[in-house]
Amino acid sequence: MTILDPRPRTALAFRHVPFEDLGILEPLLSERGYRVEYLEPGVEAIDIEQVDAADLLIALGGPIGVYDTDGYPFLHAEKEAIAHRLRAGRPLLGICLGAQLIAEAMGADVRPTGAVEIGYAPLELTEEGLDSPLHPLDGVPVLHWHGDAFTIPTGARHLARTPGFPHQAFRTDTALALQFHVEADPRAIDRWLIGHAHELHHHGIDPRTIREQARRDGPQLEVAARAAIGGWLEEIESAAKLRDESR
């Protein structure tokens, strides 16, 4: 694949648990000329200069909530980094917990629902979603793993929904927030099943079910996810190039 811009670029990812990494998105980013760096909030200090310097900031998922600041005080620094990134109008991608952190930073409500959505299930795109880079994901089973939900922030575009969680994705000019997982590598799904074994047991979910879903639906999701996230990256990269040329 031809890299669109030879200038070295950095994608900085906030990773909360080792197995919830960039997965299938990491090769896509590398192909597009990004050098991927991970930072583990709670283990490593968040350097706002590093956040500023990154061409793309990605906040990944994790098994805590945005409201868990008493038990996990590192969330304060992560929230400030995400709010700083939003104020600067710099490219930002949030997945699951990352999406919820973006929603809260934009003034939306994030709270537990009392229900969970775990496993591969189809995604329905809104009219604005169909007119966005996410359009390849319409009707495609994506990996859901959440019990918290967010409202759509004021000024953001609502992109996707499911019957149980009507607010699944939104975007601004520079930020994309996904409640669901497009990044999980179906070939490594057992890392998730082992890491979240207690949660699966608590909710009476058989890991064999998700393993079979990953085998059946994972390849289709991987193709659609690369197309969707690749299309979004194309948009933000083109916009950044235009801004640079106008200076």
C-alpha cells in the first residue's frame, strides 16, 4: 500500500489493559505511515506535551467507568488530556471507555444502564452514519462489550445504534467515538475471554459462544473496520493537510 504522506506521524494510544490494544487497527495505522506508541494510564504519567505532539490520539477500552475516579484517580489526568485534545481540535478516536470519556468531556451524560451488551451483534447506522466513513459497518456484526451508555453530546453527529443501546457512535469534525469494538483481533479473542472471565461468568455468558461468533463474524468485521477507520483517517489527514497548506 502506498503511504499517502511520507512525513513521520505518531499515533498515541491510551491502553488500559494489555489485551485491549489496537488489534487489527495497528497494521492499518502502520500502512498509513503512523508510528504507534502506547501509554498506560495509571502506570505511566500522562505527558500533555506528548499528547499535543501526537498526530492522532486514541483512547482504548477498559473495564472501569468514567465515574470511577475515587478508585482510579488516574482518570482525572486522562480526562484532562482528552478535553485538552478536544479544545485543540486535534484528531481523536475513542473506543468503548475511550468513547465514554470523549462524551463526558463534551458535556454528555455517561452512566451504567443495569444491562450489558456482550458479543458480536449487528450495528445499525443512522442517516448521518450512512453518509460518513462508517458506512461499511452498516448491518455488520461488531464486538460489543459494555454496560455503560452515553448520550450524544450537543453539536455531535449521531452515527450508529443497536436496539439495546441507541447511542453507539458519534463524531465531530476531528473526533470519532465508538461504543463498540472494531479493533479486537478475532484470531486473539481468547485474550478477551480470559481477561474478562469473571464478567462473563457473572452475566451467564458462555465464552464458547463469543469464540464461535469471532470465528464466524470476525473476518467480515475486519474488512469493514479497515474500510471504515481507513476512510475516517483519510478525511482527517486531508483536512490536516489543507490546514497546513493554508498557513
